[in-house]
Amino acid sequence: MQAQLVIDPRTYRQLKEQMGADFVRELVETYCHETGRLIEQLYQALAAHDSAAFARLAHSIKSSSASLGALNLSQQARQLELTGQTNDLSEAGPQLERLSSGFLKVKRCLEELRDEP
Amino acid sequence: MSHNTSPGRLLVVDDNKVNRLLLGRGLEQQGHRVAFAENGRQALDMLAHNNFDLILLDIQMPEMDGYQVLEKLQEKLEWRDIPVIVTSALEELDSVVRCIEMGAEDYLTKPVNPVLLRARIGAGLEKKRLRDQQRELVRRFATAEVAQDLEESGFALGGRFVEATVMFSDIRGFTTLAEAQSPADTIDLLNTYYTLMFEAISGQGGVVNQMVGDGLMAIFGAPLLLPRHAEQAVRAALEMIEMIDLFNLDQAATSRPLIHIGIGIASGTVIAGYTGTQRRATYTCVGDTVNLAARLEAYTKIAGQSILIDESTRQSLSAAIQTSDLGLAQVTGKVQEVRIYAVPTGQKA
């Protein structure tokens, strides 16, 4: 049940049907790796008060998360993108923390789904 | 939408690797060859060294974003016609509008729906194919200069009304001429004749759009706008006669037959555009002006003149070109008589 809340099962199933299970396995790995990297960069952008980079990185996470059915995470990333666009990162720290823990849930869930037959 | 679009060489530009993989996979499944760039700068590098039929472009990217790429694409002639499909999030529609204003062809929202992807790519590739074909046709029928001008001023080849001057020209008594010499000599003669005529016509900004046997039709003022199309058409006609005279000197020196041509010119509104099928199309003009030019050309034999023009062509001429009023004439196909003018040859306009 947990898995269904974090990842939209319909999106994920369609992806598997359209692209093939092997490809989706590879995609999940890439997504997890890349998103982890992007979150690290978000922390760096926050530390550097670089709101443009902050918005762009959040935008990137928003986009790929939606593709994999991680709709909640995508929404969270969208909020971060909007924050970045205001040029004011003072409230961004807690938001980023939530995104970060949200991503861990997504990652776990995707790994479960990936290992399903 | 067809399900077997011919494969194309596509460039996917996106900073997110997951998006690149997804788009790439979808496109490869549809039979296309796909190359990837992570940002705008990389994309331009790849464009400089490879040919692509279509670009899928993300907007927000580090180093160089989608807008900057679109700007660069517009600057370079050979890139301008590559269709760009912008890939964006649903909430970015404002950005999409800006991209389309900057020359993008279409857009897709991410996550990309495979059916829409197929349809949009198919339409984009088809447009590219038609544009390539148009360019090729213009190249074939116009000189490099005219083709270049056209590309720079942008193609405006759809059906439209234009003010233009139409010219018809053919060789008098060509059939008799052809019977008197070998087929090889006839083709040789025609090739020389066409080369000379093309030079005179395109030298004045005209475009030869039809060649049938020994006759040709040329348009001045479309598809390339010419402010003084009537004057230029008449100047081209004078040069054509001059070239034929020179050619005849050559022919006489080698005891070969001389040729004579008749030219009819009319100006006015024409309907211009591409006609034909997808496989074979040509830029052409239709309308009364075209018919009148053809009739005037035929009338040169009756009038015993080399160049005949209509009233509206004459009115547009500068004082540098002399004409003589031949009065009203009953031209075939016209209910009312039309006033015609001869342009005396040999004048240095």
C-alpha cells in the first residue's frame, strides 16, 4: 500500500508496458542516481544562495519524477522551484529536507517495484 | 496520423538524463536515430558537425537554455528550417508560447505521451521534408542568388495574390529547325538556348518556372519580391534578344541554323504558389495576366515583333526604355481588344 502512495502505479505500469521491463529497470537506477546527485547540488545551491540554480535543479527533479510516477515528489520539487524563482531562499532549507526524505521513500518504493516480476 | 513515419535523425536536448533516456527510447522504438545533448551549448556543437531532421528541445537547462538555442538556430541559415519541438512541463505554457514566437514548431508536455510523440514527430519530419523539397525546387528553378535571397527573406510560397510580371518566350519555327538537323544537335541547341535565357532572366531577378520544348515561362516579382518587376522583365527580354543575336553570329560562323525568339510580357495581379503533388510540385502563377502574356507571345508572329508588352507593363517602365504603340489588337482568347506595345530591340536601356 505504501508503494502505491509514493509511486502512481498506473504511470509505472504503463511505462513498463511501453518501454519494456529491462529498460525501466535501467531507468529506475539512473533516476535514483541522478536525483540523489541533483539533491546534493540543491544543498550546494542553497549554501551559495544561488536561487537560479536552485530553481533549475528543482525543475529537473520535478520533471523526471513525474515521468516515473513519483507524483508527490514531483509536486514537492515544484514548490522548491517556485521558491527558487522568488529569489528568496530563506524558507528553502526545511522544504529541501522534506524533498530529501520524500526522495528516500520514492527510492525504496521504486526498488521494490523494480524487483517485482 | 500515419504509423510508419519515415525514420529521421533526431537530436534530443535535455539536461535530465532520465528525460533523455525516456525520449530516446520512445523515439528509437519508432525507428528514429537519436543523438543526445545535455545542454544548449552541446546541442549547437553537435549541430555544427551533424545533420539533423528535427530537434526535441528542453527549455530550462544549465549553460545554455532552450531560448538561447532557438536564437542561435534562427541566426544560421542551414539551421533555420530544422523543426524544433519544445518539451516542457504543463505549467510552463507561457514559456512554450515564447518558444513558438521564437521559431519553435510545436511542443510536447512532459511526461511525454508516446502517441502524441509519434504524431508530433511525424508531422515535424514531414514539414522538414516538404521544406527541403521546396528549397530544392527553388534551387533548381532559380539561380543561387535568388534562392539565397528567398531563404533569407523567408519562403512565402503559399497561394497568394501578387503583383508580378509574367514572360513567355519561345523559338520561332522550332519544329522546322529540328527537322533540319540531328536530334543531338537539337538538344545541344536547346541547352545552349536555355542557358542563355536563364542567365538573362535570373540576372534581372526573374525565376524560370516552366520549360516546355522550346518555350519557357518566367515570373518577375514572385516568389521573390521585385519592386520594379515590369522594368526588369523588359530588360531581361532585351538581353535575351541580344544574347540570341550573339549566338546567331556564332551559329552563322559554323554554318548552323539561326534562331529567332518571340517574347510576350504582361503585368498585373497573379495567383502564385506551389502546385502539383507531394512528389512533384512547381512554383507557378495563374490568372489573366499569365494568359495575356502567353497570348502576346503568340501574337509576336502576327505583329512581326520580337517583344510585345501589355499596357500595364508599359506604364511601369522608366523613360529609359522606348516602346512603340501598336494600337488595339484582337488577341486570341480575349473578348475585348487590348492595347499592345512593341519594345524595339537593340536599344541600350
